[in-house]
Amino acid sequence: MGRTYLVEESIGQYLTELSTKVKPYVTGLLIGQCSPQRDYVIRAVRTPPKEQQQQEESLGPPKLASLDEEWITTHASQVSRMLPGGLLVLGVFMIVTPELAKDGQNALRKLIFSVEKSLSKRRLWKPAEEDVSDRAALQICSTTKKVVCRTYDVQDPKSSAKPADWKYQSALTASWVALGCTVNVNIHIPLLATSPNHDLEKNTKNGLNRWSKQIEDSVFLINGQVKDEDTELLEGQKKFKGNTQPSTHFSDVKVLTQLCQGASPRSTATVQVCSGSINLRGAVKCRAYIHSNKPKVKEAIQALKRDIINTLSDRCEILFEDLILNEGPQKKNFGREYHVLPQRLFVPVAGSSVMLSDYKFGDEAAGEIQERFVEMLDQPVQAEDLHIAEDIST
């Protein structure tokens, strides 16, 4: 028995529209949530077209061999930064003309493993044993509109395709649960004197790695209570029937980090010669969404933990990319410097209770963020819908 994908109805319309514009093929990402019983697909996003690709299409006969794997995996990495806790890139879709259909599955298989490799490289959290490792490969024929959905286990490089069910459903996320918290961050990262050329990015990542373990070990209070991991998240809450409007159950979460690491009060101190340090300070707003089909407390907390870890590491990554762009990699001044990390903002998804996320630097105009949503997520956004969630962090 293969996996079942419950898919937001509007995605069917989106894919149909794309198939009318298809010039030999179009690729894209499937975004949603895994759960033990079934997976939920809440968005499909086409790969942004490249100018060079458009020229190639007009030059000769279509070939899937010319598929730009690096461009597609870069898009997946950018999109994954815009997903709050609980959402991930669930797979890849391809709409192809009948003559390319035969090669489509091989190309999709290759893409799924490339995308997963690229995304897992950036993660600072360890996958849990119960995590679903199947990813979807969706192929649609542009002429017959025939849909073929298969899955591959990304933990197994030799994995073969398994059939999967692709079922459309309306108001898929209408009663999903949202969890939110504010985490005060004060991370001190020493720079060792032996560290070559002040490799700030590498040192920051190592420091964030240590901090992420602290987040993993934290205690999470949901609406002021410690709940057993295996209980149902919505236990004891009334369900409102007959309401198809997106109405999110919102849970406020407090994160209690442990002051002392390790079970034993005795520990060994290490003395290291340092030439400087990095301090990350500020309050970050985190958010996670969880399906409403009897979700466990464990699933919800795990989604929120991952959002806390992702949002800080993604911002540091964005800051370093910005510094390299504006100042170049060879920077010799090692005095005291303050850099402002980009602020988080949330944007509603039409017809859904789920919000997507992005980051903005202080000098970035709303227009630039709107452009990014159109390019990355193929979604127009109104300036008044950009909700900046937090103050400036350094």
C-alpha cells in the first residue's frame, strides 16, 4: 500500500494552467507536511524560468537531459527558508509533453535525491526515527492531463518507485493548528586563535550547532502546561463543526532552556586561546503549523523546535551572503562590528490558515519582498499583507 497525498484543490487548477503553457516541460516543487498516516500538499510552485533556458528551447528539439539540476536545487533551498515549522519540500513535479513522458520518471528521481541532499546539508537538527523519508515524484502529461504520482525513499539511494494516491480536497488547512513562541537569543561563540583567517561563517555554524542541541533539550509549555508527548494536542478542546472558513487553533508556547548541560553537576573545563567572539542577541518569533487529524503533542513540539533552529541559522546564512555580496570575502578589519540580522515577516496564503515566511533587511523596500514572493513562490502579495513579526536582532 503506497502513501496517500491529500492535496489542496486549488493546486489542481494551478497545475492545469501551467500545463497549457508548457514548452516541452516545466518543473516545480511540492510543499506541505508529512504525517505518519498521510501527507498534505498545500502548495505547488514552478521553478523560476532562466533566460538561457528560454533561448535553448527555441534552438533545438526538446531534451530532458538539459534540465538544470543546480538551478532547481537552489530554488528548493531558497523556498525552504520561506517555510515555517511543520512545512517542507515534499517532492518535485514535472509537466511534460507526451514525447518526453518516458524520460520524465528518471529525471524526477534524480531531482528528488538532489533536492533532498541540498536541503539536508543545511539542517542543524537531526532527523527523528519516525520522520517520513518518502518524497513525491508527480508527473503530468500536458496533452492527456494524466497524473502519475510515485514516491522514493530518500534515505535509500537504491530506492525504487512506489505508487502513491493523489487526492484533491477543498479547505485542506482550514482547521490546522498554529503554534507560536518568542525565543530570546543570547549566544556567545568564541573564535579560536587557531581558527584560520577568522572563518566567521564556519564558527557561527559550530556555535549554532551547540545552541540547537540546547533547544532540542528544552521544555515546551503549551498554553502554560507541560503536556505528555504522546497525548493528542487538541485533547479537551471543542471542535466547531460546519465552519469551513480558515479558523486556526492558536497555541501560545513558552520555551524553557536548561541552565546546566548534562546530568552530572561535575564537568571538565576546557581552556582555549581565543582571538575574538561572536555574539548573537535578540528575540526571534517562531511559528509552526500542524495538521488537524489527531496530531500528537510530540509532532507539534518537534515542528516548532525545527522552526526555532531554522530561523536563526537561515538568517545568519542570509547575512553572510549579503556581506559577501556587498563587501567581498576578503575583509581585513577585525574590530568590533554590529550587523543587524534580517527581520522575520509572515504572509498569508490565499484560502488557507497557514502563513509563509520571509526575511527583510532594514533598508529593503516592500516591493523587493513582493518580487521575491512572485519569483520564488509564484504568488503575488499585497504590501499590506506583509506582517513584520519582530524587532531588530543583532
